[in-house]
Amino acid sequence: MDFKALITLLAVVNPLSALPFFIHYTEGYTKEQRRRTIMIAARTVFIVIAASALLGLHVLAFFGISLASFQVGGGMLLLTSALSMLNAQPAEARSNASEIEDSAARASIAVVPLTIPLLTGPATMSTVVIYADKAHTVLQHATLIFYGAVVALAVLLCFTLAERIARRLGKTGINVMTRLMGLVLAAIAVEIMSDGLVQLFPALAGRS
């Protein structure tokens, strides 16, 4: 399991792009409420990634979906996310206005919409499942789950330092970082789609 999986996950989750949403949702929170929200969000990110790594392939098998088809579909989803990021928009699908108002009124917004779908949505789950298929040993699966812990730690650090980072980078700085991660994600998405297409249509690779 190389570092490409970790880089892809960091690019898709991209906690920097979620900083404005975190600051907005937690406005008026006490320090303890904000700390609790951060911990729940980071923990949920890890749970989503770990569950996708352990159960994702079984779900595909249950529905009779080939991994090649899933790679093409997942790659298209990643490419769509990358295009959004290149326009300085968050990678994952966002909640609509009514959902935002509903969630803002709840006691805790750490799980919905902050973690799902703001941080971990369909693109994140697709990415984990695709890399889980490339893991052939227990150590490789453990490494993928460890990468989930690293991503969760990145979320924890970003949200803990949210106001400092927002002041230092500013809106322009966050947009630049989002566009750079989008460019990396676009290249990875094309590679994932090409792998799936070659498996579905061997003639594309000159094989019969």
C-alpha cells in the first residue's frame, strides 16, 4: 500500500476547504462545545473510512457489482469532485440551504452535515473501496485503515486551528490550496478510470 491512497484521501476529504463551514456551524459555541464537535467529527471520519475499507467490497459483491465498473463510476465521481475543487468549491456534495438551517439548530452538527457529506461523502467512500481491493494482505488493509486515522488526525488539527488557519491563509489562500488539491485529484481520477476501463475492455490495452 503506497502513499497514493493517503494523498488521494487527503485530497478528497480536504479539511481546509471545510474550515469556513466549521467556523459558521460552530459560531457561538463554547470552547468545550467546539472541542467536543471536533472530536466527534474526527472520530466519524475515521469510522466512515474504516467501515468502507472493511465492508465496501462485501457490499459490492452482495449487489453483484464488478470492481471494474465501480472503478469507472468512482473515478467519474472523483473527477467531478476534482472539477469542483478546481473552481474552489468543496469536493463533496454539500447540503442545501434548508438542511443547513436544520442542522445548525441541532445540539451537535459534528456528524451531519459537517462529517457527512462535508468531509466524507460518496467520493471518499468510493476511493477507499477502490484502494481496499488493491490491498492483498492483512498488513495492507491495516495500512489503509491507518491512513484513515491519519486523515482523521488532519481533520482534528485543521479544525482545532481553524481560526488561526483562516486568518493566515484568508479566503484566497484556502481557494489556492483547494485548486491545487483538485488538480492532483483529477490526475488520480483519470488513472483510476483508465484501470477500470482496461479491465472492462481489454482491447484498450492491446489485449484480446
